[in-house]
Amino acid sequence: MNDKATDKVKRIAVIGGGIGGLTFAIAMRHHGIDVDIYEQADELREVGAAVALSANATRFYYHHWGMAEAFEEAAYEISALIYRDGKTGREIGRHAAGQTYRDLFGGPYLGIHRAELQRILSTKVGMDRIHLGKRLANIDDTGEQVVLHFKDGSKAEADIVIGADGTRSTVRNLMLGYEDYMYAGYTAFRGIVPVEKMPSMPDPTAIQFWMGESGHCLHYPIGGDRKGDVNFFLVERTPTTWPVRQSIGHADDGEQLRLFKDWHPALVEMISSNTLKTVNERWGMVYRMILGRWSKGRVTLLGDAAHALVPHHGQGANQSIEDAVVLADCIAAAGNQSIAETFERYERLRRGRARKVVYASVTTGDMLHLPPGENRDRRDARLASHDAMLHHLGWIHGFDASNFNEPDERQGGTWL
């Protein structure tokens, strides 16, 4: 069977209509190839409230694919990155964003509601290429075409299949034959709050980390219809165990404040004013280890399906976007390569960086929750230093996934 990629890749199927899958479809269309997306939900919807997009992602939407206007209307450009003591509100480190950030890293730093992002991306792809209500049951990769079997009894054929179906990926489970989630030791609450409900909040237009031993809170502004509202992500280092097959658990009324009631008034105001309908949902933070290979036959993985990470670096969506860019470029430039060689190149270009970002996301959780002492003092000094922040964030935010010749030798390291 001829396995030359340029001859074989005419039809591409993506499992999952989230940020990574939609962005991959946009990237492939940039190369003149349309993609069909199969999404299990009956309507496009993103789990969670909002997402922060850093320059390693926004550079493509803005400068490669001509989508800047749509993002300017729907997103909010973050004014600064600030670290604070959770209880006292003491400012530990402040780093300008806005134009300063754009000049440093080549793209804006944005907060955007996931529904707005989903709308922008799906509009660019076109709903005629997005097939809803298609929950994957099985993949048959034994014939001339890959055959997708869905639980509604329907089938679809493709030359290659991209599993972009998130942390709890069905494609990954089918490839491995088992589930390999790992509980990170944290749970989280999500929320959106109108800024007028937080009169004590300093710098509401910034992305801020409020840190303490019991947990931390990350928040940033979002745009669109809720422009000026603030999205927050409240993390607790509890419970010690979690049923990893369950992504969401129930929380009693007031449980969000249980460990944070004596924190700064701005945080108490924020937590108490949560407007999400999912206010009583507790999210278990899980991640998945980097596989030695994340392709099998004519199937490969993208984004969280390949390398799910905890959200302490705010890089889950951004790494999916990087994957989408690299995979699309590899397919478009395949030439005489076989499909296997094309996927091997994609993995070779992505595996090392993804592994570093996953590791950085896990170690950052420990950094945010240090008890008083020498290590916390050293952390605070680094968070206050612009040079240290460039070292620890520049290798992530300044990365250009389209530059295959750029050496990936910049190490994030650990915080301590």
C-alpha cells in the first residue's frame, strides 16, 4: 500500500471540537486543506469559564490567520501580571503586560470567555465542517481508510485521524487500551464576577495570582458581552484522593470559602459573588504523562489528549494551539514522507517542549503554596525580579511554534 503522505492525506478527521481541534482545522485550511471535525456534544460548548491566551498562541490568530479583529472585539487585553500574598494582599511582583508584553513576545496576552473563543474559531472553520452528536465508539485502522464508528451507529472514513478530545480522550484510551489519568492533589472552583461586586479588588484588569499555603487564586478580566468581568480559578490542595474517572464533584454551599474566609477582602468578595451556575462544582485536577509515542498507525494525538497538564501555568489551551500549528505544518510539508514519518516528525518537534511545560505546570503548583520560610523568601525575590520572570516565562510565551529551526534549549527549570 502506498503510504506517501502527499498521496494518502486527502481526508482528515478530527475527534473533538474544542480549542485544539478547531485551531488545527484553521491551520490546515491555511494550507488549503479542509478538515472534518466530529464532536460528541449536541452543541459546541467549552468546559470551564474562560481562558488566558498568551503570545505563543495569539501570534497565530493575529499575524498568521487574520483573526485580530474578531479577538479585539471579544477578548480583554491583560494589563499586567501580578503576584500577591493571599491573606494580606501584599504585592510581591508586578510585570507590565499590554504593549510591553506584545513587544517582548510578539502577540497580546488576552482573557476571553470560552464561549466567545468557541464562536470565533467555529465561525472561521465553518459549521458545515463540524459534525455534532458524534460520540466515538471505536477506530478501525486495518483497511484502506481509517473507519470511525460512532455510538449513534454512523461511520466516517478518513486518511488520518487526529485525537483532539481533551484530557479524558477516548482516542487515547483506544490507542493505549487503558486510562492513565493522574490526580495532581488539587481541586478547584471556577467563577465569573462583575468587577463592581469587588470594590476592594486592586488592579482588576491584571492577571493576578494570590498565594497561600492552603491554595491559590488566579483571576483575569474577560471581554465580549461580559467585558470587564473577572474570571477566577480557585485552587485548594484538597482532598488527598480523588476518583480520577470523575472530573467534577459536588460542593456544599459556602464550601468555596472554607479555606479562604480569612484571606484578603477582595478575594472574599470575589468568591462570594460568583455568578456561574456551576458554583457548587468542584473540579479535580488531573494530568497525563507524556507518552514515548503518541501516534499509532494513521492516528495521532493533539493537545490535552497527548499531554494533559494542570492549569497553574495557564498553558493547556496554548499548548494545544502550538500542537495544531506544528502538526498542520508537518502534514503540509510532508512531501515524500510516509504518514508514519510525518507523525514522527510532529512528535519529535513537540514532545520535548510539551514535557517541559507539563513539568513546569506541576512544579508551579508547589511554588504557589509554599509555607513561610527560606524557600518562600527566595520565591518572592524571584517573582519580584523582571530578569527572573523573563527566564521563567519567556521560554514559554516567546516560543514560536512555526519556527522549526529554532533550538528548543531554553529551560524553564524549577522555581527553587
